Amino acid sequence: MSVYRSRVRLYADVLRAVRDGAGDEGFARISAVMRKANTSYAKLSGILDELAKSSMLEIVESGDVKGYRLTEIGLKFLDEYERLERFAKAYGLRL
Amino acid sequence: MLALVVLEFALTAALAALSARAALGLESRTLRLLAASFGLLALSSALKIAWLILSSEIALALSSAVMAVSFFVLAISHVYSVSPRASASYMLLLMLPTPVLAAYTLAKGVSLYLVLYAAVETTIFYTENRYRASLLTAAGLYVLFASLVLGFTSLGIADLLIVEAVQAAGYALLLASGVYSYRGAEGGG
């Protein structure tokens, strides 16, 4: 059964995918982010742009390869989100 | 008796403060509903203190009504938070006849079914996610359910003390779950 994802949860999922999808290069490629966040390319591009504009992500270019890396602000946001997510889960709820 | 009710108020107020802090940290309907529910629970306990100090029967009836609303908000947060599934039909339990002896009894009766619904939902959440802290919450809600059942059968002051003690234990479990998860424990397993 598909589960509705709120906007903030979707953003947090993308940030988590960037954090967890980072390879040896130190950044996450868009294909890895797409797979981990379980989001379509069109939707993901818009979200990545918005997150980069709000300084949560930085765009990294290495040769022909483009990727994304979390900034300090993005990391802090994700930490706080995960703390609140745990709190909601403790009461059997989802954010 | 007063000491127990004050303890209940302290526990529910701490629960309300913790959930309000969480709700302020993130724009989330789930967290807002949770904070509203626990805030109302604290208000219900405060009204119970007023009942004991002022011997006001209205305060007692209001306390029970506010508690019923609190559990209703908690139940609603489950309906909104988790995609609708078969368990939502537990809400039909509300249609069962409740003792209509007085507003107090009616509110207690409604609370009984609502808290049971929230407890069952939380248990299902635990079985799906294996998140230990939610088991603590489910245990707290079952203890609260037990206190409400005991409330219907209590006759004397000794029984009332037991009811309040069981209720305080339920609140303590709910608070422990929140603190455990908020302090960074993963809670999985």
C-alpha cells in the first residue's frame, strides 16, 4: 500500500538519501539519490534545487560527474528531523 | 489522593511541554495533534486538582470531558498519520452503547474506547516497525485503559486511590517513551 509523504518528509528523505548515498568521492550522484529517496527524476530535480537554494545541499562537480553533498545546515536539519521522527514514532505516529 | 493527582499533573505537564517543544521544531500536523492531546491531558489533571481542592463536581465532570477530548485528538492523530487501514474500523467501537448515567460517566466511557483504539493502533505500529519506544507507549495506553475500567468499578476511597495510582503509572510510561526517544535513543530492535 502506498503511504502519503508530507512535503517535509519528502525533503528529509532526499537529504537522508544524499547523506547515505555519498560514495568514495564524498558526494551522492543523482541516480543514487533517486533510488534511495524513491522519487521520480522530475520531482527530485525540483527538490534538489530548492534544497541547494536554501543552503542545505551543495552541488559538487567532478569532471563530467555532478553530485550533491550535505552542508552543515542540511546536516543539522536532518539531525533535528530524525529526532522528531523518533519522537513521533514513539507514539506510534509518522510525521 | 491530592499527592497522586498532583503527580499526574506533573507527569502530563511534562509530557505536554515535551510534545509542544517537538511541535514547535517542525511544521507537522501529527506533532501539533500530539501536543494538543497532551496539553488537554494536563488540563484535565489540573481540573482534577481543582475538584479536590474546591470540592467542585463541575470541575470533575469537566476534567473527564477534557480527557475524552484529549484521547479523541490522540486517536485522530493516528487516523491522519497512518494511511487508512482496516484498524480504522476500531473507531466503530465508539458506536457501542456507553453508560449514560451522567456527563462524567459518559466522558469516561468515551475515553475508554478512544484510549483502547490508540493503544491498539500503537501496538500495530510496533509490530510493523519494531520500534521499542512505541511498545512503551502502547503499555502506557493499556495501563490508562485499565485505570478507566477500574474507575467504573471503584466504590470507595481506597479504590479511587488505586485508580489514580494506575493512571499516574500510565502517564509515567507515556512520558518515559517520549523522553527515551527524544534523547536520541534509536528505539529499534
